[in-house]
Amino acid sequence: MPVSGTQPGRPPAGLGPVRLHAVVRGQVQGVGFRYLVRHEALRLGLTGWVANRNDGSVECEAQGQRGALEELVEVLAAGPPGASVDDLEVDWTPVAAGFEGFAIRSGSHPGD
């Protein structure tokens, strides 16, 4: 499964929290993907959101400590049983204000 982005799979060097933006493509809707991501993000102490997109992909924004975000990238790359991840686009940016908890946002697919 290819990983693409500005710094694939690895956050930028330096100390402190960072922000992850990821788009997962493949068979990733209707398989509980968003619920797995939310469960793992909360377990890892991350804040942000996950949502289905109209094109059939899943998008995720998360921020927190580097190690926890690296673990989340591994979850995104594998997905839940029934998912088939074909591509994972990862971008790392500085943290931003406004995230509290970890939400599942409404998306185009109402089935999961």
C-alpha cells in the first residue's frame, strides 16, 4: 500500500505535538473505518476528526504527540477487517487550535 504526502509516514523533526492530515483510499467506507479510527485516536490521547468523503475515501485530521500519531498512521494503513487500503496520503503540519475530543463527522456514506 503506497503512502504519499509531503513527509510520508513520518512527522517533521522537532519536539512537541504535531498535526496529521490523512486521506485513505480503497474499500474504506461501509466497513467501520471511522469507528476504528476514533477508538484508536481516543486510546492514543489524540484530538481531531474522521469523515467519509464523497469520492469514497476517508479523511482524518488529528493532532497530538508524534509517537501517538505514528501509531494512528499504522491504523489508517491497515484499517479494520473488511477494509482494503489502496493508498494513504499523509501530510504533517503544526498544531492548530480548535480541536476538542475526537469526532466522527457526517459523510457521504450513511452505512457505518
